[in-house]
Amino acid sequence: MSSSAPAARPLVVSADEELLDDLLRLLAAAGTDAELATGGPALRRAHRDAPLVLVGADALASAVLRSLPRRPGVVVVTAGELPAAQWASAVELGAERVVVLPHDETWLLARASAAVRSPVERGWLVAVGGSCGGAGASTVATAVALAAAPGVLLVDGDPWGGGLDLLLGAERADGLRWPDLAGLRGRVAGDALLAALPEVRGVHVLASSRESPGPVPDEAVVAVVGAARAVDLSRATPTDGAAVLADADLAVLVVPGRLRAATAARLLVDLPGSPWSAAQLVVGRVPGGLGRAEVADVVGRPVVAELPHDRSALPRAERGEPPAIAARAPLGIVARRVLTAVRSGVGQQAVAGSR
């Protein structure tokens, strides 16, 4: 029986205890620990093999470090602005960046996560939007997330929707909301992110804030959806969530069975360059309204599921109870049909840029 060699750890070169504490904390959040070395054979070996080398500003004058051959993946870390002489030393080392803590913590966390990440199977990404206000996109997205649980990240893309945590009954649950994470960029450690978010019934939710609502930068949304299984884009306009939709395995547009809602969906789908151009439809049944075939004909897109009127949905939402997803519950049936569609590859050829 053969055993694989342990994964190489990032190398940290510093004798600054406060800086070491900060770096060890960040590396732990990235799902790894550090190899510490300041000289000798251990430094040479780790400098050669480490996926990332973090050099404290205090070590820039080290003759041993400066004698080592240049390599990619060297980052200089400092707690304050570097003087000109230390900047010159960083350039001599071939550093890809000088990181100033705590300002650049998010970037360093993402960089460390990317350096140590092993190839893993990517989760499905379902983007859910509505053709008009009140279509039920938030409820459908939440039901899909609950049906796919555990291990699901539900991301709220609507800063003015009141917060998806309300639909899960998690408005008082401890955890971060979008204002706390709006500065995220690049790769993010999935485990660390999930651990920081509220969780209900196996669904982690990244919700908007009712105290300080505001637009969420596209870069921040892109940074967290790598682990996402259901993404709520309930304020569906031709420009909302374009970056997310381009990477989605399946885009779902919720359309009430009314002529105006179906016409609005057709305009949304037909707009040149629209990210919803290849969406599948969930048709909300309306008494006396259009049927699924009529909506499909107006919009020009196939229907993946039809949502009957669910008399329990509104009372449950007002009581702060998650949507019912039992086998015979209307939302449960819709959620499972959406999951069947994405798992069978319906969206893989339908959505531009899908995996």
C-alpha cells in the first residue's frame, strides 16, 4: 500500500510575533497551517516546495532569504507602509504583491486559499430570477436550496428584498450579512465562508441587510458563488447578476401565468445580450390566467415546472417558517424538478458560459 506525501504548506518567513499571529490566523481561515523558517536547510527546502511564501517586512533584510533563487508565489506582508528601501528589497525578491494588514486581509485570504486548494468537484449553481415583482423567485430559490440541503449556500442577490434570511426564519441567527462581505474579491475559502454565515436546516444563507441595505458589487457576488447551489436574483433586470448567470448550470425564470408577466419575460429573454436568454421557466399558476403551454409560447422558452397556488406559502412566510418542501407540497415538487433538471444537464448547453 502506498501513501501519498503530505500536502506542502505555505511558508512564513518572519520573526515579528504580532505579524505571525495575524498570518497564522489567516492561514487557518484558508484551511491550512504554516511552515515557519527563517534560515538553514529548512528555509531552502520550504522555499522550493511551498505553494506560497509569505515574507514579513522584518525579514526583507535577511541575506539568506535574498540569496535564494527567485520563484513565483512570493508575497511580502507588512503591518504598515513600507519605506523605499524595503520596497526595493521586495522587488529584488520578485514579490508578486506587498500586502498591508489589515487592509489587504481579504485579498491575502483568497490568495492563500487558492494556493492550497486541492482540485474538488464543483457544486451546482442555479440562478433564480423573476419576470416581475412578486413573482416568487425568492421563495423558489429558498425551496431549491432546502431541497438540495445539506451543504448548500443560498446567496441573496437582491439588496432591496428585505433579506432571504427572513424566508428561512434566520433573521435573528448569528452570522455575517452582505455589508460585512461586500469587499470580497477573487477566490474565497468556502469552509471559512460557510462557517461565518447563518445556517438553517443545512442551508447557509448570505442575506442582504435590513439595517444598511445597498448594492452588492458584482466582484463580491462572483467571489462567493463558487460554492453556491441556489442564487436568488429576484429583482430580475437585463443587467442584474450577469456574471453569475454566465457561470450558472441552470438559469430559472419564475413567471406568473399572466399576460403582462409573460410579456415582460419575453422582453427580458429577447433583449440582445440578455443573461436570461436561455433560461428555463417556472410558471406560477394564476386562477383564470395563462397555462404553462401558453406562457411557454409567449416567452419562447421551455417550462421546467409549474407552481400551483400554495395556500400555505404566505402564512408560513409571515410566521418566519421556511417553505414547505414535502414530497407532495407544491414548492417541494417544483424544487425537485429544478434539481432534476440541473443534475441531468438541462442547463449545461442552455446557459452561455456554463461548465
